[in-house]
Amino acid sequence: MILQTLRPDQQQRNWKRIIKQFEAVVGKNGVVRRKEELLTYECDGLASYRQRPALVVLPRTTEQVAEVVKICDRNTIPWVARGAGTGLSGGALPVEDGILIVTALMKRILNIDLENQRIVVQPGIINNWVTQAVSGAGFYYAPDPSSQIICSIGGNVAENSGGVHCLKYGVTTNHVLGLKLVLPDGAIVDVGGQVAEMPGYDLTGLFVGSEGTLGIATEITLRILKTPESICVVLADFPSIEGAGGAVADIIGAGIIPGGMEIMDNLSINAVEDVAATGCYPRDAGAILLVELDGLEVEVKTNKQRVADLCKKNGARNITTASDPETRLKLWKGRKAAFAAAGNMSPDYFVQDGVIPRTQLVRVLQEIEALSEKYGYQIANVFHAGDGNLHPLILYDNSVPGALEKVEELGGEILKLCVQAGGSISGEHGIGSDKKCFMPDMFSEADLETMKWVNQVFNPKGLANPGKVFPTPRTCGEAANAKQQIAQQLKDVELF
């Protein structure tokens, strides 16, 4: 779906010579070149966009990453950094005649400093492994995307990932103290440090969420937190999603800041019960609200009752609470499985990631329902209600001609609706290839130009993850549509 035009220097590239250079750095087993093996890497979690890379290179150290990037710099080879490939915005989509630098083998924990509550890891470490490494000592890592058992820390840094607990504890950038980076020319630099406040420009904050367009993080210093004294999960079911949204507003309005607060609508409830069979979510509920409270035991006990009262005030039918780890995990099981369960409802689904003010929840959800009826596609709503981060899942069948284009149009309408409501086009999935055409709906020309200046300072040749984040006439305008039509015509000719 993403079409690129090769420059003359790319068309004449001597790949045999370049492959030997890569192999000299990472070994023969560190270079993937066979076409059937490259298919594994042709997309990330946004599977509707596909592009096979020319090569995949698998470094294991910072020094190897730097040498690989230097080879790309000398040969003007565009490259894309990739972790576990779980991203949902096409951020790790390869570019034509470019390579993927995959950090999956960089999975060492380099240092654990419990006294100062920090841990240093390579980018290939899986999110959940960080908590596993320190949980025995009474610590944990707060950012917890739904894909935390498979997504990598490097990808979390690239996309500034959030998760269930971002309401109280913030997203990835709030937990990154320092980074060792390989810049697009192969230089190795350190930004941030071992403490939270460092003098000078906040280059750590600039890099987190830059989606691989400014370089590659090869060592990441993370903040870890002490496990709370007490944790309780409250599950409330409502006749309507509006009631659940009203409860969210009242809970925050009462000054209660839960560790996490999630809503699932009826479609999502039935999907997860079909797959995960938790037995906790009533199938006839219009929506459920999951609220996790943590902190001192006396605080959790008091807030548990206050949350239950506010839910009942907004029409909750039943309230379930759980304080023991096993039952808490059971209550969360369905929410964590929601995206996977959507695949059981429909051959394909398209997920969006808009953000709105909490006060706009009820109105925006009603308008999303109206868009669903207008376009004729079911939409399952699963989202981080506390911070207004929506994840509408649009169900469709990609084998139906024209379905993807209609679904993308519907997704775009949802993003525009979020911006109009005072929100954002992304909360944690990033912009990537999927949303770059909607950046002008949120930012002015001057805003985008300023961002491009920053990009050009770090990435003057444009080799690091090209074609992502920023809209271009070639990919977002009439030229892109014309190119897609020509490509389809050529494909049709090949069939005869």
C-alpha cells in the first residue's frame, strides 16, 4: 500500500558488496536475505500496510548497531529500526530498497540498581521482563501496554507507549532516565543520565516518541517503582456506555486518581468472553468499567467504597471487588485480551488511537456510534477511560474490494472528531505511516516545519525511518491516489 520511487543511486546499488560489509559486522547469521524469510518482516502490527525490506540486519551490541548505520550512511541506504514488530501505526514498516535494523537479539539486562530504583536494559528486552527481573525485591515497571508480554522496551521508547496504568503513573517518557543512542550518521551519544533532573536540553524527552526518525536507542535506563502496599480492582457493569463514561468523570472529579481505569462496550465484552471465558463480564451489560486502586491500605479501602458509590450513582447494576492477586488478574484478563479477541469477531479489524478530554467521552462515543451506522461497519470500543485514550476497533473483511479504503476513511473521521473535541490523533500508538496524513488537522504549518527542523538536525540525509510521521504531497495527496490507481491497473494487467 505504501509505494516508493527509487532514486538512481538506489537502482544501481551493489547489494552483494553491501551484504559482505554487514556480514563483517554481525556475522552471516546476522543478515537475513532470503525472500521467504524477509516476508516475516514486511509489516508490523498494522498488517494492512506491507513492504518487503531488501535486507534485515540483527546486531547484538551498540557498536554493531553503529557500524551497520555507518554502512547505510556511506551507501545512502534508508533504514528502519524494528523491535518486536507489535506497533499498530506502521512505524516499523520497511521502505523499498531499504533495510531493517532489528534489535530483537539485544535482550540483555545490563544493570539493576534497586537502591536507586533504576534498571539498564538493551532495547530488545520484553516489557514484562523488566517487572519480572525486579518483582522479587518488591519493585515493578509501571508502563504496561496490552501487548506487554511481547512488545519490547525499544519499541515502547520509539512510540512513547502507555498502557493501563498511564492515568496515574504516566507513559514511557515518564520512566526513562537516560539513553545511549546511535545517531543516523553512526555516532554514539549518551543523553539523560542516572537521575531524573539533568541540566541542558531535555534530549531524552525529545527522543522518546520520535518513532525511530532520530536514531536508535541501544541502552535504556528505566525508573522502577516500589510495589504498592495495597491493590484493589473494582468491576462495575452498566446498562449503557454513557453510564460508565459518567462514572469516569465523577471519579476523577472527586479527586480520586486510580492506577488504571478502563471501559469496554457490549461488543468487546462478548468478544473477550467468547475467547478468554473469564466469567466475570456480564454479556448483557452495555459496558463495564474496570478501576484499579493502589497505594496505602487505608487509602485503597476508603476509595474503594467511594468508587462503588459513584458507579451506583451513574446506574451501575453490579459491583465486584478483588484484592487478592489471582482474582485481580482474572478481572483484568478480558481487558488484556481485547485486541486479540477482536480477531475472533471479524476476519480483519482496524484499530485507532485517538485521545479526547474525559468530559467529552459520552458525546464522542455517541458520534462514533453514528459514524458506525453511516459507514456500515461495527465498531468495538475498548479504551483507557481515565485519560480519554480511545481504541475503537473497526471490524471489516479485507477480502471485500474497497473495504480497507472505506475503513481507513472511517478511522480518519474518528481522528478528526477527536481533534475537534480538543484531543489528539494519538495517545500511545504513534503516527507512523497510518496517521501522518492527519497531522495537519492537529498542527499548523509552522508547527510541522519546526518539527522537521529538529528532524533534519539529527537526520540530515533522511535515511532514518523515512516517510514516517510527516505528511508529504506524494503520500497524502492527489499524487498518492494517482499512483495507487496506476499500481492497481498494472496489477490487473498482470492477471491476464
